[in-house]
Amino acid sequence: MPVNLNPPVAKQLLPVEGVILGIAEANIKRENRRDLLVMQLCDGAKVAGVFTKNRFCAAPVIVAREHLAAADGIRALVVNTGNANAGTGDQGLLDARTTCAALAGLLGCKSTQILPFSTGVIMEPLPVAKIAAGLPAAVANMTGDNWFDAAHAIMTTDIVAKAISKQVVVEGATVTITGIAKGSGMIHPNMATMLGYIATDANISQPLLQQLVSTAANRSFNCITVDGDTSTNDALMLIATGKASPNEVTSHAAYGVLLDAITEVAIYLAQAIVRDGEGATKFITVQIEGGRDEDECKKIGYAIAHSPLVKTAFFASDPNLGRILAAIGYAGVEDLDVAALQLYLDDVLVAENGGRAASYQEADGQRVMAQSDITIRVVLNRSDVNATLWTCDFSYDYVKINASYRS
Amino acid sequence: MPVNLNPPVAKQLLPVEGVILGIAEANIKRENRRDLLVMQLCDGAKVAGVFTKNRFCAAPVIVAREHLAAADGIRALVVNTGNANAGTGDQGLLDARTTCAALAGLLGCKSTQILPFSTGVIMEPLPVAKIAAGLPAAVANMTGDNWFDAAHAIMTTDIVAKAISKQVVVEGATVTITGIAKGSGMIHPNMATMLGYIATDANISQPLLQQLVSTAANRSFNCITVDGDTSTNDALMLIATGKASPNEVTSHAAYGVLLDAITEVAIYLAQAIVRDGEGATKFITVQIEGGRDEDECKKIGYAIAHSPLVKTAFFASDPNLGRILAAIGYAGVEDLDVAALQLYLDDVLVAENGGRAASYQEADGQRVMAQSDITIRVVLNRSDVNATLWTCDFSYDYVKINASYRS
């Protein structure tokens, strides 16, 4: 079960003026399942995004990048679950373009004004006829208050839907931000597709919007994902409809307010993915302090966060904390002085001077390990750079879910 | 259960003249368990080795390196299980030296002529008094034909002991090579301690012996371990007693014969560790062909070999082979043209031209996935460098073993 993650409440999800959403059952992988989402954007809405760096990136990622680059003005996004359209070669590209053309025909716009997204099994042909057949129902279903259903329509192995809204005042205007995301295989960052869609009615230029999404992604989704170690389909899209104000955000202060609010939404969604991690029973914050640069902090953080030995010890609530020291040691920081660092579990000093702290009591470690939210804190004492990552533990259910996902 | 790995047969393990071995029960972690091994070497025997690159390397690793560097002539090795003496700070170093001193006293040599090794739980104080108390029994037990018992004495979570002997003729003299190893957490290479001891009666100089062990390790144990991603205690030691011949191996041809034979022993032991991998049900060979250099071949090989998604699919015997493409894509080879490579499962062509091969039938994939030994073959078509790695699948039992190892 997800770790301290409440399902979204429909009435707390705020419409974003200029965005309407429709859901349908297209029978892509199974019958009787909402598996198709269309988001239509108002004229003048802007879209910016970040995509997977995987060399085997999926066909829809290639097509979405092309269409964003065409700069014809994006009018709609279409998302299917049940099939990732990845590792599908030229046919996959054709299928993604066919999906866009079908939706463009229904909405009366150009194909290049549609962004396609897919998530599900890899290396199976996309059932594009089923998607095309489902689109009219999705379009007919479109309203502004469909965010709750939209969050459900993009789920795959997710147990809980991920959605949140937030309002802030930017230069006198109330700005609404609503975001949804899917993903649940993030126990290791290369696992499963992460899709995130955040919409706001803020009025902001295309270059600033791109800067916003890149910065917010680096502080949220990229803290649960190793650089470059992404799935074939990962994408985070940020939509700005401009309806909140006739004036574009230009001041540094206003940009900062908007960035903070969008980052907060992105962090909530990213953490929700970890809390709903496949088989997760613990939510673990890995905080590396006092490094020389962000790279070495993240190296050490990811070595800990990825160690199956560390993760299974947390699953067992067993303070077998030497495994964390071993992970720090093989993180690849060549000149690391292991005798100079401190390791904490929440507020408990576990190790210093290259070994167990004199003050450490097994009972203290045991007490923290019994919690469902735990912070591993490593103080490197090398300089003043910090980094924080989020991960979860590694359980029987992780293996069960991934051994049976396709069948 | 181990995958196609037969236990060693005592009478097939050949004594190596100049090496005697003794085993004892020292009650280090549990009662009634052989947990202490002493190997005494004849005068003039040479020892060379490779050690973990972990920055948190264990106290015995530091001391063993020091004693090898002292070049006083190594007279004995001492190995304990049940405690790794890692993450133990200055006290750990003292404990490792105390162990050496105790054995040196019994054998009438200097402390610096002893190499200590430990494996087991990390960050617990070494029960050095128990080890010292157990040493006389181990010394009293020493004989040349104790390799079978020695292989058992160094096991931790291993199910099957790992040992093999081989004879080759080198410049007219019959040379015997006998090796033992322990390790079973190699489903991911940062897992558990790997210890290997190979002894030969070949007569070879110290520099050539060091070259031998480094080369053999690179072709065997380092193909189941990412560079630098090693445990706190990993070590492979190569002992040469010189008893087989009065003349040192000097010719290129003779060195080659010896290298091949020792590499063969090392590969057997390394593969045995994977076959006995914690919870393993499948032995997987990952063969990367046609790369530009070894680095990119290994990057791709390890991305596949480490992917929990790939490993759980193999556990399920589910040909969800798109997961392999995804792993190739995020391996970090920046200019990889994914449309130019072929993916095979044994002899079955699975993917080419960026997607599923036209000839691929699910039934063929299913047939290969049902086997217990499987080869994943990726043909990059970039140049002519190849690399082969070995790994295993990822099962419920892996989680079970590692969630309960300490308690």
C-alpha cells in the first residue's frame, strides 16, 4: 500500500481556465478501463516540457518533440495507457502520427498542434485503430472539471491517483495550478514511465515557461531519477493558458512566486510516485550535506537510494546500517575520507570516525526503522553543497508486481 | 536453489604442494559452525591479489594490503566468516592486527607475514577473542587435502560450496591449480563479500604473479562486478608455491598456458557465485558484440544486467523483452543508434531496426525464457569489441534473504 499518501479529493482539484479534459475507455489493453485522455487547450496556450534522455525513446516522445519544435501552437495533448509505443521502430512513429491526425481531425486543428503520450508495455504495436475509435468519446467528455478522472485515466500499476491543486497571487492576480502524474515503478529510477502534466492559467512567455519546467523538474522529478537513467517515455509537460491576467509575468519576483508554487506541485507529485512505489512500505528521504558539488552529493545519494541491500534492510525494519556505509564507499567519490563523515538516521547519530558512533544504541536505530517515513542523512564535511533525494524500500511485492506486470 | 551448479566433490579437489589448510569452529556469529580457516604456505611461496575499491574498505583489507607491501614473505592467510570487520574504525584495524599477531605466534612467524580476511555483517565489532581462541584448533587441523572443508568454512549465505581443481603442463612440468570462493549476493555487484583463493604450485616471479591475478580477475570476477562497485571486503588472492618446478615461468607461451588455466578456474568460481546468487532461478549471460570499446560494451551489459525490471521478467520467464531495449537505451552511450542494433535471446532474433524483428514469434521468446541458462546477445554494429558478463534473475527469495540476513 502507498506510504502516507492520501488519494486526491475530486472537489479539491481546481479547473484551470483554458484547459478541458475528456476521458474514454478505448480497450487498449483491457476492456472496461479508462485508458485514454484528451486535454484540449485554448487558443494562445503555451506548452513546455522535459522528456526522457533514453536513446530508445518512444515514438510519441519523438513526435511530441517535433510538434513542440514546429511551434504551431499546441491545441491538445492525448495520452494512452496500456501500450508505451516504444521499441516499435518506424511503425511506431507512424502510429503516433496517426493518433495525432485522428485527434486533429476531431478538433479542427493541424496534426502538429497535438502532443501524443503513451505508457504501458514496451515493444508491442500500438493498437492505433482502438485509440482512434475511442477519441470521439473522449472529446465528447471534455470539461474543465475532469482533473480527478484524468488522474485516474493515466494510471498503470499506480494504486493511488496523483493530483493536486494550488493557488497563488502573482502580481495581483490569482493564479491556479493543477497537476496530475502517473508512475509507480520508481523504486529504481529506470523502471517505469513517469508522466506529469501541470497546467496553470498564468500568463508567461514561452522561454520563461521552458525555464520554469526545467527548473521545477530538476528540483522534483529529477530527484527521484538518475540523470539519463529514465524510461523510454518519461515526460513532464507544463501548460500555461494565460487566462489569469492580461499581462505576462516579467518581474523576477513574480517569476519566483510562480516557480515556487509550480515546484511545490511538482515535488508533491514526484514524492507521490515514490510513496506509491511498487511494493513500497517505507518512504525514505536521502539527504546529503556538506559536499563539494551537487554531483558528488547526488552520486552518494543515489548509491544509497539504489542499493538493494539498503532497501531490503529498510523493508525488514532492520537497522543493518553498515550497508549504508558500504554504499557511500562505492559511490565513486575517489578522494572521500570515510573517517570524516557522519551518518544519521533521522536524529540518531549512527556512524562517525569510520565506524559506529560511540553513542549509538541499536534500540535507537530500531525505533527510527519502525517508522514509515525515514530520513537518511550523510554529513560529508567537505564543503557546503547539499542534495536531497527520495526513494522507497524494496519488498516482496516489488518482485511480484514486476514479475507479473505484463501477463 | 543454485542454477545448474553441482557441489564440489571432495576427492576431485587436488592438494597444492606447499599449502596446508585447517578449519575450526570459533563461534563467531553462531555456535556449531565452521567459521575459521587458516592456510599456511611453504617458505618461498608468493602471494598476489586484487582487492575491493570501496572507500569504506574493511580493516582486514587495509591490513592485508600493508602486509603484502611489506614483502616479508607471506606465510599464512586467515579467514573468518560471521563478521566483516568493516565500518569498525580504528578498533577494527587493531582487531585485524591482533588476529594476525595471534596466528603469527602460533606459526612462529612475523605478524606482517599473515594476511587477514573477514566476511559477514558490517559495522559490528570483530569478536577477536573468539577468533584467537579458535586459531589453535584450526592450526592443529591443517593438512594439504582440506580444500573441500575450506570451501565450506568460508560460506555465508552461499547454498553450495565453490571449489575446483585443474592441472596443466607448463614447460614439461605438471602444474596443479586449486581454487575456492564464497559469495552469493552478486545479483547486483555491490551486494556481498566475494572472497576467492586460488593456489598453484607453479614457479613464477612476484611481478608476473601480480599480472596473472589482475588479468584473470578482469576476465572473471570483474565480469560479475562493476568497476568500483565492490563490497567493503572483496578480495581475490593468488598463491604460487613454486613446488612444481625448480625453474620460474618466463616464456610468453608458458605464461599464456598458466594464465588460461588460472582464468578458467577463476571463471568457474565467478560463475558459481552468480549461479548461487541469492534467490537465483536463472543464469544469464549478457554478451555485447561489435562495440567501439570495452567501456561501452560493459556499460550496456551492466545496464541490462542490473535492471530490476529485466531481472524480474526473467524470474517470471516472461519474454517482456522491451525492458532490455529500455536498458540499452539508458546505458549512457550518448551517440548510440538504436535502429542499428540487433537483440537476440539465445539464437532468436528479437529486435532490429529500432523495434521488434518481423520474424520474431512470442513462442520463440517463451521457449528460451523457460530455460535456466539464457544468453542475451546485443550486436551493436559499431566496431569489433566484445564483452561478456554474467548475472542472474531477481526473485522473491532475493528479498527474503536480504531482508532477514542479519536477524
